[in-house]
Amino acid sequence: MTRPTDILLTALAPAIWGSTYLVTTEALPAGYPVTLAVLRALPAGLLLLAVTRCLPPRAWLGRVFALGALNFAIFWTLLFVAAYRLPGGVAATLGSLQALIVIGLARGVLGTPVRGMAVLAALTGVAGVALLLLGPEAALDPIGIAAGIGGAASMAAGTVLSRKWQPQVPALSFTAWQLTAGGLILLPVALVLEPPLPPLDTANLAGLAWLGLFGAALTYWLWFRGVARIEPGAVSMLGMMSPVTAVAIGWLWLGQALSPLQALGAVIVLGSVWVGQVTNRPRSRKAQVPSGRALSA
């Protein structure tokens, strides 16, 4: 496929992640963040394992669990901590720092050159997210801020290492490994820290199905597929599509007001994402797609 097609497919992942807030608040029981994270990751990972029938070899288990922790267990846990302790706009703005962190980590881990325009695009994107989401009620809680920055750093490290550690298997298998590992890491945490879930109704089950099948299995397959094909800085900029989608859904679905300043912020974010794709394009691009050969377990 062409690079524009890969970018569009990868951008679908954060665009769909933008629905997570709506589904969580409207269709799922409150007060069970880690348990819901387990139910989002583990069934999706096991389903993909059943479909792909490809288990990670023993030599890869350490890397798989490290990636499962960074991309899911640590990231989702810190994300919930930030969401509980900070206004949503502050938490999302801190999360958008991921693009800047990826640029720095990619330089150190992958040797990717740091381009000034890419850094400027990432900074502009953060400013756009702030305009889109920050309001007068924004408050600064030290623990929440640390969790927000830590979550962004965790996902950034997971993105860069997912690019560095590319097994010779299809992206769907790589996704299955990481989702399953992340769910297994979170499972004992949920059992220890949270009470059992109440009986789930039809809306709860539908919400979990959406988050598991679309918000995890499909989107993370698209994301890790993109990580293998697109430059890390370009991929990380696409993550800023998530708050834009979340605001658009709130406006269209919940009838929430959209101020001119928020609209300007959305335009700035979309512009910075586009600039990020252009400036992170390699000068001489060689295909970097996994061969698809399955490793024996």
C-alpha cells in the first residue's frame, strides 16, 4: 500500500479511541477502571490469538510483556488516574505530549533524525489540544499531572519499542500478543484493588463489546500495523486525532456546545497532524513491512 493509505488506516485508530469517553460514561458502570481495562484488553487479545493461532516464542516473552505493560497496563492505569484527578482537558493536553516524547525517544533508540519542523508541529498540536479542551475550571493536581505525563511517556516508549522490536509475524499476531500480555498484567491488579462488577445489563455488554472489538482489537491492529510502516514521529502525531474526535462526538451526539476557540483548536490540531506527516517523511523511503512469516511458538 502507499504511504497515504497507511496513514489514513492508522489514523482510524485514534479517531475511534475518541469514542472511549462517551462509551465509558454512557454505557459502563462507574468506579471500575482497572477491571474495565482488563475486560477491554484480555478478551480481545485471546480472541485474536484464537484467530491467528500464533503464540509468541519463549525468547520473545520478555519483550511482549514489556510492550503489553507500556502500551496497555501502565498506560491505561495512569490514564485513569489522570482522568480522575484532573479535568478532562488537562489530562488530554498532557497526553498529547506523547508526540514530543516519541521524537526524543526515536532519536535515542532508533537513530531517527530530529527535524525542527516536526518538533514545531508537535508543539503546535499540543497548543491546539489545549485550545480545544482546556476551560476555566482547569486545575493542576501534582499527582494527576505526574500520571498524565507518565501515561504519555509510557505510550511513547511502547510505540518506539514496538517499532524497534518487530517480530516476523503479521501485525494481527503482534497485536494479540500485546493485548493478552497487557490484560494478564492488569488482571491481578483489578482483583486486588477493585470490588466485583455488578450485574451487567445490555448497554454495559454493548459498551464492553465496542471497546473490546473496535476500541482494542481493531484499532490496535491498525496502530501497530502503522507503527511498522510509518515513521514514529508521524505515527505519534496521529494520536492527536483522538481528542478532536471526542469533541466532535460530544457536539454531534450529546449536543455539547462548541465555541469558536474550540473550533480554532481543532483546526490547529488537524493542521499540525498534516504538517507532522509531511515533515516526518523520510528522504529516501524503503519498505519496512514485516514479511509475515510466523514464528513457531
